[in-house]
Amino acid sequence: MRRSGLVRLGALLVMGLSAWPAHAPAAEATAKGSIEPGAIRALQAMGTFLRTLNTMEVQSEMTTDDFLPTGQKIQFGGTVSLKVKRPDHLRVEIASDRKNERIFYDGRAFTVFQPKLGYFATFAAPHSLRELVDVLEQQYGLDLPLADLFRLGTDPKQLAAIKDATVVGSSTVRGTPCVHYAFHQADIDWEIWIEQGNRPLPRKMVITTRTEKTQPQHTSIMSWNLKPDLDEQVFAFVPPPNAQRIDFDVTAQAAAVRRQGRAAPAGRLGVKP
């Protein structure tokens, strides 16, 4: 499911808070089509806090709506494990109904490995996570899971895309007290639950695509470890015996297909033997 125009799930986490606002009635705010300043401040505070984290481990449970050829909406599930050591180390493990991948970045090389197929693809990478995200998107048409965690800071253009912002109210996500916020843009609605207190971490997100008749949704529920034990070996990729190296497909056509959210002829990774 493509979420075009979204203050993307990593652009959201980029925006950034300083004080919890008073909770104005959500229904009244929405009816007026207003932007509650407290909701915007919450994003900014979250981004500010995330920028202070040098290491982190995030576990995300995700569900994504899709469609059968008959048009029936169905749901796929999966998990993402993200380990980060700033400014230049990353490991991602994806296990879902449709994909099984491991991603490694050690400040020098970026590698995607598919354990079931025994294939891996790698390229010489830039020296920071922020640069890496840009290279993956612009040159390869690929999005890292939770990529916005690396784009931390306020982006006026992204904030300007928000047409409505509402403080829904207090909520609980897996036992963690949160504040629930709702945002509306031209083509998507999205919600975020941010932990209360001195750790304004994103705990849950729901993104709804309004431009499609069935309004498919993507949901992510996150748990955090802010003091993980991460050594260099965690981020180093060592090819298993008999693993086969393949090349990333960097053709303009393949990248464009991936940006549109469709499976490229060479495969979901956009890599070719």
C-alpha cells in the first residue's frame, strides 16, 4: 500500500515537543477543521527526544491491508526488529507473511539478505544513516522500515501539509500511558500515540489512505529498549556458506516501480541475479 503525500512514517517521527497540551474536545476541533497547536508541539517534542538517543532497539508489530484480485480487502501481518547505533550502524530484521529479510549497515556497506532464498545484495554506503536513507530512496527506490527515525528535525513543508491536527485524548498502548493524536492531510489520515512523561516515544501509528475507495490502513505498534547492548558484530554481515551475491537493480524503471509501491519484475527487493 502506497502512502503518497504522507508526512511519512519517518517524516512524522522527524517533526518533533516540549510540553503536553491541554486536551481540547476532539470532536469540536475536527468540526472546525482546526490545527491544535498542542498536537504539533507533540510531534516536535517527540522528534527532539529521539534526537538525543545514540542507541536504540525498536520492536514493531505491523499489519497492512491489501487486496485480492476479487477486490476483497485482506490483512497481512509481520514484525520488524530495528537496532540502531548512531551515526552509522543499523540492523533490521523483517519477518512477515510476505517477506523475510535482514538488513545490515556498518558505516561502510549496506546489505540486504534473504535467508530463505540464500541471496544477498550489497553496495558501498555513505557514512551516516541520514545520508543512507536519502540514497536508498533516490537511487534505489527503497524505503527502510521506520526510516523516519533517522530524519529527526522539524520540516516546515511537512508540517504545512497537515490540514487538521487534533488532540484526541489520553489512551493506553500495551499498558503504557499515552496521548492519542489525529492528523488529516489531503490524501491520508494518520494517528499517533505518544508516550506520556519524560520519554515522548511513538508507541503506535495508524495510517489510512483516503484516496482509495476501501481506505486501506497500515498499523504499527512499537516497543522500545533505549539501552541495548550493541557490539560491532551485530551490524556486520558475514555471508553464510553457499550464499549467492546478486546486484541491486538501479535502473530508473525499476526504481520508479518501487516508488509507486508495486512489485518490480525483478522481485520485491528490486534486485536481480
